[in-house]
Amino acid sequence: MLPQRMKKAVTDNPKKLANLIDLVNLPPTLRDFVGQSQTSRLTCFMRVWSYVKTNNLQDPNNKNMVNCDEKLKGILLGKPRVELAELPALIKLHFLKEPNLFTSHKKFSCEAAVAWEAGKPPVIEEVEVAPPQAGEVRLKILFTYLCHTDVYFWEAKGQTPLFPRIFGHEAGGIMESVGEGVTHLKPGDKALPVFTGECGECPHCKSEESNMCDLLRINTDRGVMLNDNKSRFSINGEPMNHFVGTSTFSEYTVVHVGCVAKINPEAPLDKVCILSCGICTGLGATVNVAKPKLGSSVAIFGLGAVGLAAAEGARISGASRIIGVDLVSSRFELAKKFGVNEFVNPKVD
């Protein structure tokens, strides 16, 4: 039986359930028990709830189920513990008795923003995404940001053009499948792609002074995977170039296992995906490279995402004077929250 308060929540706010049902691209196995589109929303949810109860998905000893029914209930009761955009992957990965159904290592199609030429607007295309090979993983991208680095290489000013290409490197998603030899990640894990990866074995990876991995350091001229020098993206057989090993402007992407970081399952992906570039770039530049001493003075030029992260790094390091330099004075107020205590606008001051 559906708990009365849940039944009331669904009845009073059917839009929540409509969002859930509409978001899920239901496979036949799941569609059969949820019902067809003409079935009432309440009946649909009651069938899902019945499936959860019947298959003992609330049993904490059931290793294939991670109490996602609790997350689902939270959404419907107005207490979202996961983003709505995560529900399709959660239901597919946790509400079915066949957890490997969606990790069968098959090629499939999805949508991606493909840049065909330098400076020309990217086009949403249907691309084929190959399965991950040994030492690779396939991610379902749920949130991605646009970084100026993407724009710079899309414009192809001052570097070798490499097109057609799928850009994007600042994102967050859920692990869809893993390749041979990958043991510390599994389908369903939340993760962030990382454009400067770590093999964990080279001198740079073992050093505290550098993260410029011999194998996975950023390479903007490479458009293929290291494993076999081939792309995992194609359109009608034509390969699409990868970008810095991440290519997150695609619903699914394949990356080297050293270029992905598993994160806390409770972390909100729409917020933490900026950690995969903007925050780590600025914070790392201050804490790991500049290394300001306690009580020192630090000047930061530009108060965008990277600049604010750099300011936070200076604050954490104990800098006493953190000077923000920017041409947009309206940024100064926000910068105060990140430790900036003096401001300079070269156009005004």
C-alpha cells in the first residue's frame, strides 16, 4: 500500500510525478510495470512503489539497491535529495533487477553539440558513443558549464584547428559503464571529469610539487583516446574529435579512468561540477603554486570564477591583504565573500 501521506502528496502535486514520469526514458522492462501513458499518474507511482516493495529494494543488505526509493519519496514529498535530472539514471541503475542491463558495453546514440568548423556555431547532432575500452569509463553527463577555454579553442585563434570536435570539460555526471580493469568505480557513482588526469604511477603523480602527469597531462592537440588512438564519437562512421579527454558537451562521454574523480553521492551535481575546472584552477594556483605565507599580500587580476577561487585560496592560506583587480566594479561586492578586502578598477582608480 502507498503510504497515505505520499498518496496525498502525489494527488496534491501531480506535477512532481509528471516530471518524474516524463523525464525517464523508460526501457521496456520498466515501462511494462509502470504502465502506458494513459494510466493515471497516481496509478503509475503506486506501481513503482509496489515494485520497490515487492523486490525488497528497501533491504539495506541488497547490494544492488541503494535505497533510491527513499530519494524518490523525497522528491515526491517536496524534499529533493537528488536533482530531477538524475532520476532517469537512478531508476535505470537501481530500480531494475538486472543492474547490468545498462552497462552492457554497447554502442548507442545520444545528442551532442558538435563544432564542425572554427568559429561556426556548434550544431546539436545525434552521435554514436562507443563503449569504454580497458582503463576507460562512460559517463552520463547531467550538468556542464561553458568555460572560456572552450570558446578559445572553438575560435581556433593561435593554435592548430582540430575539427569536427565535441568541446566541454567542466561537468558532472553519473557513471554509466566501466571498461576492463576499472575496479574503484562502478555504474551509478557520481563523478566529475578532469582534464588534467593522473595515472598515479609516474614521477609527477607521486610528487607533491606537480600534477602534470606524464601520461594524462592536458593535450589540446589530441582528439583521440590513448588506448587505441581512436575516437569514441562518430556520426555515420565519421570520427568526431575529443577535447582535452573529456568532451562534456555530449549526453554521454568516454574518458580515461585517470581523468574522472568519484565524488560524494549526496553532492549536488549542478553545484559541484564547477569543481572540475574553475574552482580547482583558481584555488590550486594559489594554494599549490603561489603558496602565499601567513599575513602576506596577494593581488588577483580578474574576479570571475577562477579569480574568486584564487581569492578563496589566498584567504585559506592566511593572506592579510587580498587585492581584487577587475574592470567591472559590480564584482567587488561578491568578491568580499571570498576574502577580497581591497579593490582596484584600473579604469576608475
